[in-house]
Amino acid sequence: EIDIIAKDKDYTVFVEVKTRLSVDFGEPSEAVNFYKRQHLINSARYYLTSKHLIDTPVRFDVVEVVGEEKKVNHIVNAFEI
């Protein structure tokens, strides 16, 4: 599953949103490990193929939401294929 699919100029952007109440056990983005990245990449490929966008440049971002105050950190181009 992909949380958000967006356009940014020519790019199709796939966004994973991770929320944590605290960073006591690490930053939310640390949960986007190798296996999660592979799942997101495979899901993105399926989406691009089904929408005939296979030649579109892509980007993978992570949005972290932390704490009760909901501090947001947008990590642009968090990983690549």
C-alpha cells in the first residue's frame, strides 16, 4: 500500500507516512526498512504500469509525524529504486 501518490512537476511521487508518539525507539523514517522500500517500489511499479506511466520520472518521499504536537518532517527523495 502507498499512503499518498502525488505529482510534483514531471515527477510522480510516492509518499510513505509514518507516525510515532515519540522518538524513544527511533525516528519514524527508520521503519521504512529494506523490506518496506521493496514493497513500495513494487507497488509503485504496478501503479505506473497500470496507468501507462512507466516512463514517468518517480520519487519516493517519507513524511514523519511525531508526538502529540504532530511535528511533521518531509524527507524528499528518501530512497531510490
